[in-house]
Amino acid sequence: MKSFRFRMQTVLDQRERVESLAKQSLAEAENALKRGETLLTELADVRTALVDELCRLRTEGFDANETRTYHNYLQT
């Protein structure tokens, strides 16, 4: 009976493929995180601008319809 010869190169190649896929998945997740953080920042800026505008309108004169419109927009 022939003796079995274990070839380490096959195992190393498989390990390299798995690591490469893991790195690719990590890069995709990091990109998604960056896009999400950018979107969140933009939404916070819009909300701040709306609240500032609402405060300005309150000092100039109270308009119930305008206030309700801003409030509904912020809830959405």
C-alpha cells in the first residue's frame, strides 16, 4: 500500500482564498458603513436646517399650518 503524502500547498491556497473573500467582505461592509454615516450626517443637517427655519418662523409670527408642515416632514 502506498503511503499517503499530505500536500500543504493545497491547504495554503485554500486558506488564501478564504482570507481574500473575508477581506473583500470587510471592505464592502466598511463602504456600506461609510455610506450610511454620510447619509445620517446629511439627514441630521437637513433636520437642523428645518428646526432653525421653524424657530425663525416662530419669532416672526406663528403660522399653525407652516408649523404642522415642518412637524410632519420631520416625523417622516
